[in-house]
Amino acid sequence: MATKIYTITYNWSKKIAVKIGITRIHFPGLHGILLRFSGVNLSLLSRVMSSRLSRGTYNGGLLSTEAGTLARVVADATITLAGFLGESPNYKFLHQATSAPPISYYDYIIIGGGTAGCPLATTLSQKATVLLLERGGSPYGNPNITDLAAFGKALSDLSPSSPSQRFISEEGVINARARVLGGGSCLNAGFYTRADSQYVRAAGWDGRLVNESYGWVEKMVAFEPPILRWQAAVRDGLLEAGVSPYNGFTYDHLLGTKVGGTIFDGDGRRHTAADLLRFANPKGLTVMLHATVHKVLFRIKGKKRPLAHGVVFRDASGNKHRAYLNSGPKNEIIISAGALGSPQLLMLSGIGPSDHLKAHNISVVLDQPLVGQGMSDNPMNAIFVPSPSPVEVSLIQVVGITQFGSYIEAASGEPFVAMPAEKDFGMFSPKIGQLSTLPPKQRTPEALSQAIESMKALDPAVFRGGFILEKILGPISTGHLALKTKSPHDNPTVTFNYFKDPHDLARCVHGLKVIETVIESKAFSPFRYDYLSLPILLNMTASAPVNLLPKHANVSTSLEQFCKDTVMTIWHYHGGCQVGRVVDDDYRVVGVDGLRVVDGSTFIYSPGTNPQATVMMLGR
Ligand SMILES: Cc1cc2nc3c(=O)[nH]c(=O)nc-3n(C[C@H](O)[C@H](O)[C@H](O)COP(=O)(O)OP(=O)(O)OC[C@H]3O[C@@H](n4cnc5c(N)ncnc54)[C@H](O)[C@@H]3O)c2cc1C
């Protein structure tokens, strides 16, 4: 065995020396290396390694891994140790916008440091100078973002400095959009899964590049989740319900039941798109935080088409700054402000339906009626299942991908997300606006606080259990977005028209039938009370004090009614700057030069069962 001292970097900058003994094994059918570590906390290392190396095993200081190279293993340990210890990376390129000069020049200006914007900035910084402008702050050091058990806390933080900005669709479904470096990947339930190959083909993407880019993202932020009892029962119940075959742990989108990836590591710490900036060229990148872009500037005189050449942004003190593109034929402004932010910013910059822009006193650069059209939000419906036995805290890990376009997922906890003192339904809590006791339009902050207060009087057993939920593909139903004011800080108005298309409703009903079979399956029996029949569970979900929406009397007999009455968001809303309508196949804004949009606003349908993997891939 050769023994050598290697240096492992952790906490992004600190270094430790680790003695690693390497034995190469060459037996017929088994090639690999055995590593023996000393000089490092082994229990920490084992957790790190077991979460990174899906095919490796760790046993008392001995790690074996199939056909990997030592360099790869050490590189993985470096990355994960940094995230595991949860400290801020020492990003030299991160600045508060208050320190930005009044005027600056770059090759690329990216608006929005979210799920797409961060990998995009990292990629472009390798060969050019890039300015990334993000209206929110840093995600590092905020336990509401980093800890799995705190899921929902950021969503219920309604302060102006919250990483989440609540918005309410015109139908009255309460929703959230990100306001933080890393974007939605800092708020989400962490499930990580690729789009299916048909989606990739239909999008006209290069399959090889797509796979390479997914792989790049996965090396840094995706993990195999530990499957405990609740998720295992859902997995086995799905198979009993005929959602087969079982495809094991995979990032791929395959018909049947599978365990997907997660951006939470083995210790429940979140890794976000902001972590991808670690691969940026620090000499090429400047990131400004609390930098809200108010508009894109166009040069019109002497040009065949309007040319985007700069942006106006304001810092946290309200001071105005301008950034312009260096001259160069490839230089561009790229909007990655998300499905609400991107169409909103195009309109604020004069690209949109001209009547609507004029009504807001905005000078029209390009009359483009399709900006803000095609807004969709995949409806989510869930059944709450109280459990006689304790359940683990879990966010989404298992998914059933059905033939008919309904995706079944589950989340659990006791109470749902480990906040016993707070009596909370986590992801479904009225604190984040879901399933409250009041008709949507009456859900004032006061009414929501009353609902939260009334939860405190409930028996703790009510909170033990979990949710089995479904999301439908697509969806086919679409709506639109319009400006409410001229301020980029204010939410635009959004209508999603949930279940307007009967196919969407049929998929929901079909999915609920599968959920019912899962609940009644043998595998799931330890987690249900025999005396709670399905109609009772449906009524409970629709009418329990904490989980009540205005409902019709027939929710337990009409699944159509149940779908409509208990519709929620799974936060996969998209559209507004769709490919083929607002942007071309290369994501260039049609009708102007020097401007692209790259983020979830360009999607026609939501990719895969959950979109974040594809959003990060697209940014890359
Ligand atoms: C609560 C929740 C749970 C979810 N769960 C999952 C899940 O489990 N799995 C999954 O795959 N997906 C999940 N999603 C969806 C996924 O996270 C989003 O689809 C994805 O993050 C969208 O990425 P984006 O780049 O389009 O937008 P974002 O990530 O929202 O990025 C947009 C960025 O632009 C910034 N911005 C906007 N306007 C301006 C401006 N004028 N100036 C400067 N900056 C601006 C915003 O602050 C934000 O950081 C969830 C989302 C949420 C909110």
C-alpha cells in the first residue's frame, strides 16, 4: 500500500493534511482502489464520502470505490466538506451594490443571480468579463436556507429582506418567488431530476452538451438521498399501484418509480446554484448583491433594430448605477430574472404589448404582444395522511412517473418539518399561505395569523404523518402576466388559469386515484389508521382546521371538485418569455439585438418531474 499526504481544502479556503493510503486492486471483475484515511475526523469523512460516492462503500476508515481515480475522490471530498461545514465560500467577486461605481463596462451583463443566472455567469466568466446583478443578498450563513429541517421558514418570512417574495395569483393561489443569490434553488424542496430525452429533443438541444452540462451540475450540487421508512413505503406502494418498473436511484426521467437526487447532502445541508460560482474565473466575474435592475437600455438611432447596450440598477440605498457593454460583436445582456422577473423586466424596458406599456407610461422600444403570455403553474394536489407511528422528516425523494402524465411525490415529518414547538405543516402551512382556512381573496395577513394561532390548540398527533402529492405534466392551461406598477420591486399580476383545460383536470383525477391506491397498499399500512377511510382523508385534507380551503360539499365524492378546491402550487411556474414566441431557438429576444433570456420563463412546459436540474443545465 502506498501512503501519501494529500491536502484537502475545506470551508472553501482552509486546508488540512490527510494521510491517505492507496491500494490498487486488480481482481477478475473487480478493479478499483482502496483508500485508508488518517489525520481527519473519520465519522465526518464517512458521511461526506457516503453521500458523494453512490457506488462507494465506507467501512471503519476503509473506503473502496469502483474504478475512480484518487484525484476525483479527493476533489469530491473537497467540495462536499466545504458545503458540509456550511460556511460561506470566500468569494472575492461578491460585492454589495452600494460599492459599485456609477458607471462600469463588461463583456456580458447578466440580470438575476438565480438558478440559471449563477451557472451562466460561471460559464461565461472563463473567457470574458461578466457582471452578475442580483436583487437579493447572499444565501450563505442563513439557516432558513441551508437546513433541510427549516424548509418553509424562508417562505413564511415576509420581511423585505426575506430571500422569498410572496405573490398571489389572480385565482388566489399563494406562491413565492426567490430574492437571493442562488434564486429558487435556495428555497426549494431540493428534488433533483433531469428532463426526459423527448423533452430535450423537442427543445432542439444538443443531447451530448445537455448530458455534459447536467453532469457538471451534478458533480457539485446533487446527492443520493437516504431513503427511510415513509419514503420507502411510498416507493413500494407506488409499485403495488402499478407505477412500474422500479428504476432505483437515478437522475433520469423514466416511466415507473424511482428515487431521484436531491440538493441536500447526507447531513441535510442545502447546496444551491450559488455554489456553482465556485467554478467561476474570479478574474472574469463581478457579482453585485442587492442590485435591482430597473431597465435595459437600448441604442436605437442609426440601428436597423434596437440594440441592448446597458442597464440601470439601484443599490440598497436607492442610488442609481449604470453598466454598459464593452464594444464587441459577441457582447450581450442576458436576462435570467425568473418566470415573473424576466417578462416584467422586458416590459419595464419597453418590450411588450404596446397598449399595456403606454398605459403605464413606458416608452415602447418594441411592440411584442407575446411578452407575459403563456404563463403556467403546474397544479399540485395532496392528500394528508396522519400516521399512527412516527415518521421521519423527508422532503421529495421518491417519484412515480405515470403513463398518463401525473407525477406522484411525497413529503413527511413529525411534525412535518421538525418544528414540534411550532406545530406547523411545513410545506403546507398557512404560514406560507397554503391550504388556509379562508377563501383566497380573504387571506389577509391578519387572517393568516389567526389560522396559525388556531393551529397551536391542536393535538400534536394531528401533525404526525405526511403528504402524498401529485403534480401534472405540462400543464396545458396557460395564463398571462401584466405590470401592476413601474417598480421592479413590486410583483406583477399573474393569472395561471389552473385546470382550464379538461386534460389537466383529467390528469389530476387520475393521479389522485393512484395516490388512493398507494395509501391503501400493503406497503403503506404502517402509516395509516384503518378507521380513516379515503373519503375521510379527502375531507380532512380539504377541511381540517389548518388545511382548509373554501370547498364544495362533494369533495370526497368528486375528485374533480377535490382537484379544483384544494389546488396549490408546487412552485414550478414558468413561461412569459417562451421559446419560439418571445425568444428564438438560441434564446435571443426576437426583434432586438444584444439581448437574450435564459431561465424558466422560456419554457413551454415544465421539464421532467421537477425543473431545477434543467434550469441549471440550461444556464451552463
Ligand atoms: C418553494 C419552492 C419549492 C420548489 N421545489 C422544487 C424541487 O424540489 N425541485 C425542483 O426541481 N424545483 C423546485 N422548485 C422550482 C425551481 O426551484 C425553480 O423552477 C427554479 O429555481 C427557477 O429558476 P430561474 O432561474 O428561472 O429563476 P430564479 O431561480 O427565481 O432566479 C431569478 C433571480 O433573478 C433575481 N431577479 C429578479 N428580478 C430582478 C431584477 N429586476 N434585478 C436583479 N435581480 C432580479 C431574483 O432575485 C432571483 O434570484 C421549487 C421552487 C420553490 C420556490
